[in-house]
Amino acid sequence: MIQMRSSVALVGALLLAAGLSGCATKGYVNEQVAGANTRIGGVSDRVAEHDGKLANLDKTSREALERAQAAGKLAEGKFLYSEVLSDDSMKFASGKADLSPEAMTRLDAFIDKLKTDNRNVYVEVQGHTDATGAKETNYRLGEERAEAVRRYLNQHGVALNRIGVISYGADAPAQPNSTKAGRQANRRVVLIVLT
């Protein structure tokens, strides 16, 4: 009798387990598939976003390499002279890359000197900043300052293929950054003329 009860209990447990683990309904399967498709779609969107960021990084890397190669070509030339535009007429306001009217006057004199000396020279425009702010920000700002000078030189007759731009950010200070006057002196552009 006890053996019969345990057999019945075992058979009952097996039937109950079979009933609970029965086949999934079509609605349940569709619901699970839809959820999986939603998660896959989200992952696909993130992958596309990352691909876009990688493409931008690749473009930035290529541009940096081109600038470095141009600077290398300039460095191969023979040094003629340099013009440090760091007096009050060329100092930039903190965080700014705008050329003042005085700066434009100084650049006009520099352009005239270039035209009378030799038209076949290369000009390396070096942008500098003070040590205020993040390193990446300073590199970007130094480049913006150098680009402002490059644009001005080009607008006034110096060919773009004769001008290279490089940013040193805060890496090459002219004065200590511990004083206001020192920081102001470091916000500058240096022009190197090479043959």
C-alpha cells in the first residue's frame, strides 16, 4: 500500500511537472522575440554611434598627421629669422583667439617684410597659451590662435602651402605662469621663417 501510494505520488509529480513545463504559447514566444529584437536594435544603434565616433577620430588623426608632416617639411628648411608677436599688440585675451587691430598692423608689417625679402619662404605659425585650463583646451586654443594668424596671412597674399600651423599649448612658456604678467606673455604667436 505504501509502495502504491509512493508510485501514485511519483506519477502525480511527473504529471504536474509535465503540465507546468508544457509547450510555450505563440503569444509568449512572440513577446520574447519582440523583447530580444528591441534589445538587439538598441545594441545596433550603439554600435552605429561608436562607428561614427571612430570615423571622426580617424579623420582627426589623419588631419593631425598631415599637420605634422607639413611642420616636418618646414623644419627641413633653412632657418632665416623668427618673429615673436608677444608684445602688447599680439597678446591674446585669456581663452580668446581674436586678432586685435594692433595685431593686424604688426602682421601687415611682417607680410611686407616677407614680400620684400623672399617670396619662396615657409612660415611656421606657433600658437601658445598660458597654463590656465585643461591641457586639451590649451592645445585647441593655441591652434585657434595660430589659425587666426594663418588666415590673416593668407588673406593678405601669403600662399597657404607656404604656411604651417602648430600648437604648443602651455608646453613652451616664455615666462613663468605664476604671475599675471607671465601668463599674459605666454598667450602669444611665434612666426618662424624658413627657406
